[in-house]
Amino acid sequence: MILTHTLKLTNADFNRLSAFIYERVGIKLSPIKKTMLESRLQKRLSTLQMGSFKEYCDYIFSDQGKQQELVHMIDQVTTNKTDFFREPNHFSFLQSQLLPSIDKHYRTYPLRVWSAGCSSGEEVYTLAMVLSEYSCTHTPISFHIHGTDISTQVLQKAVTAVYTEDKIAPIPLLLRQKYLLKSKDTTNKTVRVAPSLRSKVQFDRLNFMEDDFNSLPVFDIIFCRNVIIYFDKATQEQVLNRLCSQLRPGGFFFLGHSESITNMDVPLKQIRPTIFQKVTV
């Protein structure tokens, strides 16, 4: 069956899907998101050759659908917006204040950084550039960066580490020349992150709501920026506490500029706008 027209999502099927998405990944879809969900899932219905959203709902709620389709559905409903050097004040603080205060310890032990909700990898590679540059101008520190995301599609882009010219525009020219490789094919306008940075990073799929965080190491710094804005208040607090369980006492936590921990019971104290430190017990 080839779909030749846009299928419509009924209110009943939207309610079924939105409740399921909330349960599985913590994203709260209000009724005004119905058209967005309908649009994003059209491709999946076409790929699966299904003639209605009811058929898709029945499939996704079946044991087979949960095993085979859930990952694809999540890829369609999650928002993956990121840029190199996004919210640059965070990286300035990291380089000018945070690293000088802790670098003696990490000359022997690796500094562990977690980019939680890393999308297509721009934040991870920005961190790698900043840490590498710091090591060039100070006593070298050892570091490892772990990027996780729920979307398999964007994680594949992150692992590949190939970006278009418009995506790398925020990167300072000197860093582009040092850490990005142009294709030998002059008609190919993409660049790839250099192996020296790729060797310092690791990417894995992680669902904040379901996966076991205990398989992760304890981190010194966590970036979780512009992720919890898609959760309701209760889920935000739950996720932040789970993330903080993997942050060492005294470690640093970075949120996005539009995010806050106001009135939340989390073990963090604010040291700068959207920059926090884990409270020691």
C-alpha cells in the first residue's frame, strides 16, 4: 500500500499515543501538539504501509511493535536542535574558571564529562575542542566525554562526525583549521571532526526514563542543556535527580538558558545563571 494522502490522527488515537510517549520517554504532548505528531508520524505509516493511525497504534502497543517500532517512533517525535558553541558563556566559564580550579587532579585521572541529550554531537565536539585547547595552553589534562541521546538517528550523525559548512559557522576559524578535516573531493562541502577529538568521545543511546544509569561512570561535569524543557515539572525533578546520582560531590552541572531548578528538591546549588555545583553531603 502506498499512501497518496495525509492520514488524520483522531483525538482518541492522539490520547493513546501521547500517554504512551509520556510513559516511555517523559515527553508531555499537550493537545495543541496533535498536528505536529500527526505530521511527524506520517513517514512511519508510509514505511510500514499502514492505512490509518488506528492500525499504527494497535501495532505500537503490541509486543512486536514495542520491540521493533518504538525506537523509530521516538526518532520522529523527539526534537534535536543543537549547535557548536551554543550558549558560549558556558564554555567561557569552563575554560577560564572551572578548569583552572580543578586541573591539578586531572593530570593523572581523566576528567569525565557527560553530554546528556547530545543530539548530533555538536556539544560533545565543542567540549572536546575547549578541553583540548586548554591542555595546549596549560599543563595537559586527561579527559573523556560521553554523549548520550534517545534518538538513534542523531547518534549515528554524532558518531560519523560529518558536518556541513553552515553548521560549523559558530566555530572560531583557528579551531576549524585545527580540528576539522575537509574532504579531498573539492565538490564535497562537508567537514569531519579530526581523529584526535573523536578518540576522546563515546556515544550511546540512553532513555532517561527507562535505562539503568548505574552502567555509567561517575562524572565530574554534566551538560544537560535544553532537554528538560520538554518534560513536566515532576519529570524534570525525577530526571535531574537521576542525572545527579552520576555526578560526583562537588561536580558541576550545566542547564540550558531557559531551564531552572527553582522549587525542585535536587542536590544542586547555583553558582552562576544555569551553572550549578552538586552539594556535598
